[in-house]
Amino acid sequence: MREITYRQALNEALAEELERDPNVFLMGEEVAEYHGAYKVSQGLLERFGPRRIIDTPISENGFAGLGVGAAMVGLRPIIEFMTFSFSLVAFDQVVNNAPNMFTMSGGQFNIPITFRGPNGPAHQLGATHSHATENFYASVPGLKVCTPATPRDAKGLLKTAVRDNNPVLVLEAELLYSSKGMVEPPDEELLIPLGKAEVKREGSDVSVICYAQTVPLALKVAAQLEEEDISAEIVDLRSIKPLDEKAIFDSVAKTHRVVIVEQDHPFCGVGAEVCYRIQRNIFDEIDAPILRVSQEDVPMPYNERLEKAVLPNADKLLAAVKQVCYA
Amino acid sequence: MTAMQPGEQRDEVEMLSLMLLIRRFEERASQQYQAQKVGGFCHLYIGQEAVVAGAVAAVRDDDYIITAYRDHAHALARGTSANACMAELFGKETGCSRGLGGSMHFFNRQNHMYGGHAIVGAHVPLAVGLAFAIKYRDEDRVTLCFFGDGAINQGSFHEALNLAALYKLPIVFICENNLFAMGTSVKRSTSLKQIVDRAEGYDIPGEIVDGMNFREVRDKVAEIVDSIRKESHPAFVEVRTYRYRGHSMSDPASYRTKLELEKYRLDDPITRLRAQLTREGKLTNEQFDLLDKRSKEMVLASVKFAEASPQPPIEKLHDFTYADGAKP
């Protein structure tokens, strides 16, 4: 194991998959000559050439659709959105064409495509550039959605996504690109299956269910809670769809108390689905009402103080945990 | 359809036979729709037969074709059986998309027919992706992308044309201009005097072709495809055609006059090719009648086949969402 950044981990995943399979190519805005708006594709143009690392004009609908078409005949495109906020311009391709094709063609055409890029609020980018898209994409049958929070998960999940025979969205965490973590050495194949959560910290009093940018937040809060003798178990979903019900239920059966901390909006958010499944399946295991900490239900304001007020934070999470623990 | 060798042309009588099959199929589809055997939306191709027949006659069987929702003819032209097409309209498991696609989503992977796409303009980027794959693999295929005059004002169309020109992809954009996007005439939808000028904005060579004339469509597309195979580039063809029926089964087409329709009927693409072949001594009246009889029989048989075919099983409802059978 060695310590690398989330950005480097993604870069390694791309390079390894490009190296392994000649059908894989990377396409998007500024991915080649500029090395990626967030430098995730640093060095790939030099290594794999312009045939496989392809700059596009600002035409999300066009190049997302190009990827879907290329996938119909067996290529395995990796389409980078500079941010998933811009994927909304390509919503028709991501929602209508990629996941429907397999059904509409009676199983003749599967679409092995990866859509990836930063997702979720960053810092003072305002309403149009701060979308957390996981809940709307996860609601579409035929799509798979993962949300890595650590460099190891970023590498392992992206590699798995590229090999998957379905459209997979890898929603990277914009604020975590420079974060560091331990990852297996490059000569060791690292594949993390979709639909498998991971307990990032064991605990016994309360399950904090989180993903993406809320994972480091939950871990930080868990450390604070420890000082107050509350033992929080941190369950990182890693994939939103498929959802690892078993991991959630196992943890809840142990702690009997749940807080879900999510980076999307509360209305029809990821936490709503998780909450439903817990009460539907293991109602008797719950000792307190399940709480959710999410964004406030408003378009993201630019003002820094207001932005902070919109986002989940340590105070909100601490308060929610104490409430479910009646502490 | 037989595989073509370089320089060889498809038999014109065979292509006339295809046009007849398309027409008889659509007539019967219309009847079955009215009898409520066919659900959803149903858009008929009657009047436009020479467009797909001419274009397909100009390319190889391994070239890619993709179209919008008026797609029955394109599937038939690519050798999908009338049985599989009619069964799809009936929503049966034996349909060309297992009854899961319906009228607007016909596919035939084996014969390189890539749909069947129902969001106007949304398949044009897909077509560019097919062409991208051809160039990526250094193959000499081409992609024929069919769409209607309604598609040319969608953003996806413009983005796709720009990408195709930028990457010099082997694709022919074939605009089947039947003068109406649903009920809106081209004059009321498009700022240009002629649609072909859209191509000029992307530095893509464009041509106007008479879509009621099989030979003109075939020869022009063949010439373009020949040029593309020599050196990869996109091209645009505005094919001027006319649909005899409304936009879909539910449209009485009251936005146009009987006179206009009659004018086009006089220029019918099947009558025209038949006359050309008869004049040249390549087809007798008896032969034509036999072809037509066969088409009618084939289509009638397809209705029986569709009627008798099983429904897609409910137990398999979740089998066609993910390619790996995942059930999240």
C-alpha cells in the first residue's frame, strides 16, 4: 500500500483500463491537451495518443450521445463531464438513450459506457454548478451509480465501472480530488464491486450512513462523538445503485439507531430510499426514528455563509446523532 | 438480401419488391392499428419507400443504418422479416425487439439496423457514435443516419453535425424531408429556405435529391458513399419526399390539402420505378402483379404469425434492464 491522492487514483484507473482494453477510450471537454479540468487525465494524451484521448467541443448532449452510439457497436467509452452539473445538458442521452437501449431492443444492445466526473456541491459555485445528481440518476432503471469517497474506492470502482456491460455513472467528489489515502500498488489489480458498501469505522451505538463527500464528514464527527462516549459506526454506501441493503441492515441490527447523511436534497433524496428500506425490512430493529441530514431544500446560494448553512455539516450531524441516541 | 460485391448494384426488381413489401406492410399495420391490435403510436412510411430502398441499395449489408421513429421500412429494408416486424407491433415475444420496443423501437443487430429512436433528433449523436467506432477501428464501413425535417432544429442534431465534421467521420446524414414535422410545415419551423443549407454551416457537403425517384436516391447516395470510403468525411442529403398518411395513426392531416396529396400520389415512387423497369423491358405486368401478390401474402401471413405468437412472459419482466441481469 502507498498513499496517493483521489485524483491520482482515478488517473491510474483510467490508464490501467486504457492499457488493458483497446476498446476503451476517454472523451470529454479538455481531457486531452488540457489534461482535464481537474487534471484527472494528466499524461494520458502523451501515453495513449489523440485517437483514444479525445477533446470535444462544449457539446455534452452530442458527445454523450456519441459515446452511447459507439457503445452500441462494442466500444467502451469513458465520457467525462467536466461536472455532473453539465450532464443535465445531456440528460436525454444519459437517461433516455443509455439505459433504455437494452430493454427497447429486446436485449440486443447493451451499452457498456462509463459517465464520470465531479458531482455535488464544491465551494461557492452557485446554483447551476453545485448539483448533487445521485438521487435523480439512481431513480432511472438501467443505470448504475457509484460515489467513491476515498482514493482506493475511486480507483477500484472506476475500473469496475469501465468493465461493466451497463451504463455506469461514477460520481466523483469534487472536494476530494486532492485528498489522500492508502491504495494497493499499481501492479496489484484493484477492483471494487458495484453494490458493496464498506464499514469505514466500526461502532456500536448508532449507524451513520453516508457516501461521497459526507464520508469524511461522518468520520470526523465519529471522532468527536467518541469523546462523548457515543460509538458511531460509519457505513459508506460507495454505490447508490445497486444499493447494498445487507450492509445497511447488518449495521442497523447492531446499533438500532440510524442517521443518514447525504449530499443531495431532502425531497426524494437517497436517504429517503434507505430509510424506507430499513423500516420496511427491519422495523423491529429500530429504537428511534431515523433522521436524515441533507442539503436544505433551496437552490445553492453563492454567499459563503449561506452555502455553509445549506450543506450538511458537523454540527447538524452531531445534533442528529445525539437526537437518535437520546443523548 | 444478397451480399454485394464492390461495383455491383442491387437488382432493381428486388428493390421494387422491397418497396411493395413496405407499402403493403404499412397498409396492413394501419388496419391492425384501427382494429386495436397495435398499441401506442404508429407512424407509417407510405409514400417515402424510395428513400430507404434507394439508400440501402447504395450500401453494403455491413454498413450501419439508424433512423427515427418512422422505422418499420428501415427494419424491413435491412432484412427483418415481416413476421418479426408485425409481431413487434403486436407487442409479442417474437417481435424484432421482443415486444419491448414497439412501433418506434425496431432493432436488428445482426443486420446492422441500430433502431428505431423516438426522441426527435436524439439518435443523431448515436449515429455519429457509430461512425466514430468505424473510424476508431479503421474500417471502411459507412453509417447512414435517417431523420425527418423536424429533427433539424434540435440541439442534438447541430452538436452531432459539428462533431461529425470535426472528427471527419464516415456518415451520411439523410434528411427525409416530407415537408411536415407532425403538423408544422418546414416553412413554419425552419429559418432556412432549404434544409440542405444546414450542412453548409458545418462545412459538410450537401445535396438535394428527389425522394420519389428510387434511382436518383440510390445513385446519389452511392456516389457519396464511394467518396467517403476513399477518404472518411460526413455528407448530407436532403431527400424531398412526402408521406401520404398523417404524422401518426391519430393524425387526419387536416393541415394540408387533398390537392397537394394528389399531386404527390401522381408521382408515386413505386409506380415510377415500375414504369422505368417496364419501359426498359425488365419487368412485365404479370411479374409486377406476382410481386405485389407475394408482398400481400407475406404481410397477411405476418398478421397470423403475430396473432399466434406468445406474449412476453411476465416472469422475464426484470431480465432486460441490466445486461448482467442485475436487479438492484
